[in-house]
Amino acid sequence: MITIEPPSTIPIPVLSKPSLTRFLSRARAAVGLVGQVEVLLSSDAELKRLNRAYRGKNKATDVLSFPTPPEIADHHAGDLAISIDTAARQASSFGHSLEVEIKVLLLHGLLHLSGEDHEVDDGEMAALESELRTKLKLPVSLIDRVTNPVKPVTKISAKPKTPSKLKTFAKAKPKTPAKPKPKAKLTKRGRA
């Protein structure tokens, strides 16, 4: 189940809960998780609170994963918390929609729930995430973005506009420097 608690800090476009739920189901199956996953989409403030309480880190983050004990993993695989604030900034930076960014974060979190950990492995999680990203038709994975950063997307207009002053300067011929005037010679009576 997905719970959406939109932050009041920024306007958030409408997220399609059915679309995200379908993606979550497909991604959960692709990762190999049997049990259900609860997802909270909330604010930076809430993710900061959870990060501080459960990981001892006093800062917001994009996604947190809370795996359940193996005894109940067949019924409930764990919980994910995603910051809509951070996801919105990342989506803007990478040039795709908020919904696509949330899907990237869902996949990343599901991999953590399945036991993967990019902080201690030798690239296994990154390889699996990249493979699943392609299978699930997602843009570059979260790990790829961190390990192989790309410049953020900027919008470029088809025809660059030059300010009128720049056009004037571009057409003007450069001035040749003026020759300094010779200093007047002083005579006993004054200037010559």
C-alpha cells in the first residue's frame, strides 16, 4: 500500500497512486520480494525525523528502507519512506517527472529490502539495479547517478537570443587606442 502525505513546503503535481502501485507490484516481483511492501511518500522533514530516529543521521534523505525480520518476510517484506521534496528536486535536476523519480527510488528501496547494500558490496547492487532499471524502463539508476555523475539537465532554447546591446557590440568595429597627447612644455612664462 502507498500512503501519500504531500509536503506543504512546495507545490506537488498530482501523483497517480494507481500507477505507482502497479509499478511497485512489478518492481517487487522483479526484485524477487514475496511479501507486501508499505510505502510512505512524505516530506524532507519526515524523512529527516525517521533518519535521525532509525539511523542516527540528522539529515533528510531521498529513500529509507526498513526490512522486516525473515520470519515474516513472506507476508510483509518491509517498509519504504520516500521524500517527495527530495524526489522533486532530483526529478527536476535529471529532467524527468516526479513520478519517474519516485519509481527510481522505489526500485532502489526494494533492492535494499531484498538484502542488497551498495555501501558494502563490490558493485553487485549497482549491476542488479541497472539491469532491473532497463527491464522496468526507468532512466539511470540511483547508484549510477552517484557513482557516475552527469551534469544536470538544463533547458536550451532552439534559437539563442542575444540581448540588443550584445548585438551592437558584436557589429561595432573595435576602436584603435587614441595616441596620448604630448604634454605641454613649460616655459618661464607658462605653457608654450
